[in-house]
Amino acid sequence: QNTLTVCFSVGYSAVALNHVIDFKEKKQEIIKPVSPSELFPSLPIVQGTSKRIKVLTRLTLVVSDPSHCNLLRSTSANIRLYDIIAVFPKTEKLFHIACTTLDVDLVCINVTEKLPFYFRRPPVNMAIDRGIYFELLYTPAIKDSTMRRYTISNAISLMQVCKGKNIVISSAAERALELRGPYDVANLGLLFGLSESEAKAAVSTNCRATMLHGETRKSACGVVYTVKKPRKVEEEETAVPACKKAKTQA
Amino acid sequence: AAAFERRVLRCAAEHHYLRVRLELPDGGARPNAAQFKQLVVTALRELHGEVGAALPVDVLTYEEKTLSAILRVISSGLVKLWSALTLLGFYQNRRCAFRVLQTSPFLLALSGNSRELVL
């Protein structure tokens, strides 16, 4: 809670609280997210505007096996409650699956150890077309100097493939001291090889696009739209796939 | 025919100024001015090596009570200094954080902060 207070004072306008699920342990169940209204009875106002700060909830799935992805397609009601869903692939195959077919908003890129796989251009380009963003964390870089090297090297190899598009930089801060202001983080983007405008976008516009992507994903799930054709009375058409495709492209 | 020459100045200011504040939450000994400069140079060395540590950085003012300072750096070294301050995590094995409050190529601009305006 102290961390959130620092966030607001430093100048962020929207914060997402992350919940990590690791599938290696047995019997992981997805619990309901902590509702932000429990933490703050009234959210303070963003500096300079008159809107309140948004606090969202986010779920990160650490997948090391293709069977873990089935959880995303299941109709567990608790998944719907999260605003943003991120996946953390551990193998090249899973990275490919996450970029092309999985219904997520963010793909996390590992920064704490050397990547076991190289990025290839086809899945990355498909992810960019689908509107999926790649996420880099910067808090390990503050804690440990070995992690700094891995963060920067993984970020640079990602930049070479995706040319700086669709990047989001976020912190995995557990304490208030591990947080940095938005312009500081944009400066870190310059270190990773982004251009100045891309670095600022990585903190502002790309994050907003991720939020909107999450909202469209939430609303398009489970929509059944029946249309009765006027001539043939007995035929009913369900236009579910078209609706979903249209909304994710929007 | 009048001869004229065209001069293009891009980022003519040669120094950039940063107002920073060091956050040390635990109530231990506070660094004095020399130790503060040592901390900045150490941060540069950890991230950018010996070349970074050799970057000409000056501490123009330093207040020990609030741990805030105004730094001056060559314009080409602004990105290195700023990223080194951002990624610094520890001071004498105590957790700390640098908050960059203002940055500008002109020293006069650091005197007023539009974020602290009371509307």
C-alpha cells in the first residue's frame, strides 16, 4: 500500500497490481484478485488533470508446458475478473504459441537469466499485428549487477527483431524504493536501444493500448449474437467468431 | 550579390542540469557532499564502467537535510548519468532510490517547479 502511495506521488496515472501464478507447483488455483477499492477508499487525483488514478489488476502466468495454456481457455470465472492477462513463456515453442494463438495482452520477456531461445521474426511480427505487447521489467536491474547485464542484453536482442515496436517497460517493484518515475523509465528505454519517441511511448501510449486491449478481450469473450435471416426462417446464425475477430483488430 | 552564411545550432547548451533527491528511508548516517559525489561516481562506474566514471559531473549545490542536490553534466552525457542514477539501488548496503525532480539545459529553469504549483 505504501508502494502505491509513492506511485501516485511520482506521477503515474494508472497502476496495475500483478499476481503471478507458477504452474510448476501443484494445485494452483486462480484466486480472485484483490479489489482496489479495499486498499484505497478514495483514489487521489492525477497531477495536472482532474481524473482519478486508475488501479487495475493483472495476472501473470508462468508457463513451461503447453498443457498450462489450457487454463486460459477454460471457463474459470476468476480469470475474467482480471483486467490484463500476461503470459511468461519459458520455451521457444511456447513463445510461438503465445504470440500467435493465445488470448493474452502481454508477453513477458525474461530478464533475470540468459534467454534459452532466440527471437525469430515471424512470431514477433504476428504478435505485433495482433496487438500483443512485449514487456520488460526493470526492477531486477536495480537489485543485482548480473541481472543488469541480462536485462540489457535480452532487451537489445528483442529490439533487433521487433525494431522497437510494441514494447512496454514495467517494474516488478515489491517495495516503494524500487519504483522509479516515468521519465526515468523512459530514459532506460534509450539504454535498451529505443529511439526517444519510442521510449516515451513504451511508458505511456503502449501501456494505454494494453489496457484497452484487455478491455476488448474481456468484453468479446462469450458473446453470442444470433441473427435470424429474413428469408429462411428456420436458420439461425451465430456470429461469434466474426465479432471476436473484429474486436481484437479494433 | 550579398554573401551570407547559415549557422545551424542544435542543442546549443553545453551542460544539462538535474535536480535530484536521494531517498534513504532508514535513519542512518546521511552522506555529506563528498560522499554524495562519490556515490554518483560509483553509480556511473557500476553501469558504464571507467569511461562513465570519468564523465565530468559537478555537484553544484547539496543540502544534507533533505538530501537533494543540483548536478551539472555535459549534454552528451545526460543519458548515461540519468540511467546510472535510476539504476542505483544501494548505498553502503542500505536500500536507496534517486528521484530526479527536474532536468533542464538551463539552470534558471530549475528554480520553479510547475508540478508543485498549488492550484
